Amino acid sequence: MARSTPGVTRQRLIDEAVRLFSTRGYAATSVADIQAACGLTTGSGALYKHFPSKQALLEEAVRLDLERIATRGSEATADATAEEPRVALERMARVVWEVIEEDRGLIRIMLREFDGFPELFERMWQGVLAGVYAQGAAWIRAQRERGHVEAEDPEATAAVLLASLTYYPLLRIMIGHTPGDLDPERFLAAWVRHAAATLRVPPPA
């Protein structure tokens, strides 16, 4: 039976596979490539100690990512209803950007490999809907009930605000530029002002 080099874990295999899939492409990356990136002998078959196939490795990467998105989404909105809306908006926006940055490799894989794994990446998208968009809408509804914001359609409002927020890091991932080539803090400040105006957040006391 093939043995792994000490210190090489399932997570290391996942991390290296995602990096290679995102830069070279899934089909162009072999099991031997992944093993070599982890410091394993290319012909050892050590990867199979942890995963039955290269596709199973990718599926596990997506599964773990969905768990992380759900956790971060819950953390972002856990205490947000108690915060001043502008403070909550900025904090939640930063969490969304952090999640996307941590997802950078998988996002690149999804953009280039979606046709090969439609069901897998559909699950990933549904996780994003549940972990980001749905919780954003829930926050708007909770704030509306407290009289802190105004929104006739919380789901649509959350979708529009999050679309503009996520476009910044996604464009940077895709082409290396940002909207207007603005620096992140300037964009974020404008986004918070826009979101507060859209939600009719009253000025701070």
C-alpha cells in the first residue's frame, strides 16, 4: 500500500489540487501533478489513500467550501441586528470580500470548468445563495421590522446590493482589474453610502 510523506494531509492535497486546477485546468492536472506539488513521489498513488479519484478530491473541496460559507455567513449576521446599520453593512461587506478571496481558486475553477461539472457547481451556487444572499435578505427584513431601514422587497434589495459588492472582487479575479480601478477602501466606502441610501438608513444620532 502506498504511504504518504509525513505531514501530507487531506487538506494539503485539496489545497494543492485547487491551486493546480485553477491555474492549469482540471483536465491538464494529473494525480501525479498533485502528488508532486505535495512533495509525494509521483508514481506512488499516495493520493488514493485519501481520495478514490481526482474528481472526488474536487467534490470534497466544494463540500468543505460550502460548510465554510455557511459558517461565515452565520458569523457575519449573528450580531448584526444589534449594530448601527452602517456599521453592520461595512462589517458584513468585509466578510463577503474575505469569503470570496478565500474562494479565489474554486471561483476560477467554476468559471472555467462549469460545463464539465454542472451539478457540482450548481450545489456550490446554491450554497452561496443560502449562505450569503438569503442571510443578507434576512438581515434587511430584521432591520425593517425594527424600523431601522426601509425596503419593499428585501430579497431583491439584497440581491442588487450584493451583486454590486461582489462584482469588485470577482472582476479582480477574472481580469486583474477592479471597477473603475478603484482601491478597495474607496469602493467600500461608496458602497456603504449607496446601501445606506437605498435602505433609507436614518443619519446617526
